[in-house]
Amino acid sequence: MRNFQKGQVTGEGFKLVMASLYHVYMALEEEIERVRDSPVFAPVYFPEELHRRTALEQDMAFWYGPRWRHAISCSAATTRYVQRIQEVGRREPELLVAHTYTRYLGDLSGGQVLKKIAQKALGLPSSGEGLAFFTFPGIPNATKFKQLYRARMNSLEMTPEVRRRVLDEAKAAFLLNIQLFEELQGLLTPEPQDQSAPQTLGLHHWASGQEQDSSPAEALQSQAQLPSHSPVPLLPWVLTLLTFLVATVAVGLYAL
């Protein structure tokens, strides 16, 4: 956080993050529309307030130009994240709330701090161009909206078993975010990362086929434990985003 606040963030790194988030949110919002009327999700359906597709398309045009759809790619970690969201939306829609809460409320909370830091560090216009993703014009009071969202989430009817699975899915969503950011870090700092190989392998193994009788989070955690000391220092902007995700998931688990 201290390094990020010093302005140690690059435009190239920020572009990679935004492109990955574009793919994640496109998948997430496609699945949301699929289950919008289902009782397992309808109470937390807030498209006008939360959906990020239009904002991300604006940001892609700013960072990559008018032909941005041909310029951005979908990394392996991003693809796995997208595939998990699609699988949940189509096979276990009652778990989708774990992904929406983890992403949307994280961006609504810590994302506002990140927006100000990035705007200053990257010398972006005060008009907010390039940072539409972090702007929520449909939410005049973020604190009150988050209270509303949590109340609606707690109103969802869940059996104890479903509640446990939602919590497991929230943990899995968090770990998928970690993998995504670690991969982006590797793209920006191409150095040997032998010690981190088991992490990626474990996450990829879960994405390609979960072990029998294990939850998504258990499969991830059993094979993708993060070391206490990474061989390559995390980029400041990665630390910032992960800090926000930690806080968001923690609050989400408490709210459930």
C-alpha cells in the first residue's frame, strides 16, 4: 500500500488488470442475467447499480483504442476464473452470490481508494477517463448500499448445506483472484518462479477437474497454499487489490 501510494504503478500493469476484469465481469453478468428471476439470486439483482460491462467497455477503449476487442487477450488464469463462474451459473446458481459479493462490493469499497491512487499515479484526467470501472453513478451512498446488499443477501433462503457451499465458493473465488493477479505479475516481471509452480499447478488441477468429495475451496487450498515469502516481490498494485479482496471476503463470510 505504501509503495502504491508513492505512485509506483505502471500503465501497462493497470491495462492488464483491467483487461482481465473485463473478461471476468462479462462472464459474471451473463450468468447473473441467466438467474436474475430465480429466488436463489433475485433479491441481490442490482443491474443499474452494480453492473460493470458498459464502464469496462469505456475503459477498454481508453486504454487500448477503438479496436480494443482485437487488442485484448484472455490469460490462462482469467480463463479458469471465467469457466468457474460459468459453471456455477449454469449448474449451481445458488452459489453465484459468492462471486457477486466478492467482486462487486470489493470494487465498491476499496476500489474507490484505488481509483484515486491510480488517477494520480498514472496522470489520468480528473474527468475520470480510463477509470469508469471504479465509478458507480447509481450508488449515491456506498455505505448504505452495502448495508442493503448484505441485508438482501442474508434474506436468501439457504439450508445449512447450501450456506456451507456458498462459503466454500467465496473462498474459491478469492483464490481464483489470487491466481489471476499472480499470473499478471509474472507477465510483468518475467523472472524464474520455481517455488510458485506448485501454486499454479494446484489451481489449474482444480479448474480442470475437482477431486472427488472435495469442495472448490478445499481442492484449491490443499494444493495451492501461498508461501509466506514469495520469491518475487508482488507488484504494489497487486498488493493493493489483494488487500481489498481479503477485507471483502472476510466481511462476506461474517455477513453470511
